[in-house]
Amino acid sequence: MIENFIELKNVSKKFRDKNEDIIVLDDISIKLPTNKLVALTGPSGSGKSTLIHLLALLDTPQQGEYSLLTSGNLFSYNEKQKSDYRKKNLSIVFQNFNLISDLTALENVMLPNLYLGIKKIDALNSAKSLLTQVGLENRYNHRPGELSGGEQQRVAIARSLINKPKLILADEPTGSLDTKNAENIIDILKSVIDEKTLIIFATHNKSLVNKSDLELTISNGNVIFN
Ligand code: ADP
Ligand code: MG
């Protein structure tokens, strides 16, 4: 286990809405180790997506520092450095799947590997193996429109795993799924956690929180462990 895998120091994020500032994260500092499944909870509008976007380097705060291992302050990286870092070290699963509709399940899963310059044949084999792991070995050549919501989400999970990211972020990945499919997704995520991996997922679902190792709750701009 890596003790201080993630370190956020004095992070503040606000949005300007018309004339007033909405303070979503108010000077938060947290440390998180690897080898955990972390449920990120809090009421709607509390800042779960905001925190996930910050951790995914898709947004920058007004103040604060973020390090993953010995990366230095990731918030000070330029866009190119962030993009490179993101490709190699982390992945994000969105609630609405964000699959590319013209590509088959296999092609969607292969894509992050191809962006890293991995050979097509190797990407293909990894994608097949991941789709099999999520129970979609009979759906390789289906396009997203030909898959159910649960199946699309499993493709999105497979895609998020192909580059073996150290940090996997998921924003309400089971939001549109029934309980059985939702628990299945969480079980798949749990199965890839190891000494070098951390998974953080936003959820409203108590039974999924119960399956997690830690619960991190955002409330009134603060973040607390439950
Ligand atoms: P959650 O994911 O917990 O529902 P969000 O992180 O999406 O909450 O949003 C937190 C707060 O920040 C909300 O009040 C939301 O309206 C506001 N917010 C989020 N993104 C923006 C934005 N781009 N511009 C203005 N306000 C935003
Ligand atoms: Mg959200």
C-alpha cells in the first residue's frame, strides 16, 4: 500500500454565478492511500463531480496543490503535461458512458491504448480480454446504440482499465443502472484494485457505499471521512 498516494493541499474551488461566487470546495486537504475503493458521497450539488474533475486534471482550482505519488503539483502542469499525465496514470468513467457511437465495443476499449502508441494487435488482445472480464465476450462488434445501458457502462469500465491506470475516477458510474448491474460494476472495479491502484467513485447508493473501503463525504465545502 502507498500511504499518501493522493495529496490535496488547501484546495479551493469556486464558480462565479452571475454576481455571486459559489464556493464548492473550501480549503480542503486530504490524503488517500492505494488499495482502496473510495465512495464519494454528498447531496446533489455538493461538489462530487467538481472534485472528480479536479482529480482528473480536467479543471483547475483557484487555490491549492495536488500530487499523485511524486508528481509535484499537478495543478501547475501545462495542458500538454496534464494530458500526458492523464493518459498514462488515470482514467475517468462518466455517468453517461461517453462511448464513441461510430466505434464498436472493441474499438472503444482499444482507443486509450492506441493513444499511448501501443501496437494495434496488442491493444486488440487487451481489449478482448477486458471485454471478456466484464462479461461482454459476445458483444465485441456491437456499437453503443446496439447495447443496453448496463452493457455500455461495462464497455466504459473496460475502456477505463485498458491502460492500467493507477487512479480510476468514476462519476456516478452506476447512476442509470438497476441494483444488480450497479453491484456488478462495483465488483468489477473492486477486482482490479491492488497495491498500486486507487478507485474513487461518486454515488448516492447506500448499498454501494457499504461495498467500499472508505466513504468520503462532501458537505458545505468540506470533505470528511465517515
Ligand atoms: P455534485 O456532482 O455533487 O452534484 P457538482 O460538483 O456538479 O455537484 O456541482 C457543485 C456546485 O457547483 C453546484 O452548485 C453547481 O451548480 C456548481 N457548478 C458546477 N459546475 C459549474 C460551472 N461550470 N459553472 C457554475 N457553477 C457550477
Ligand atoms: Mg455530479
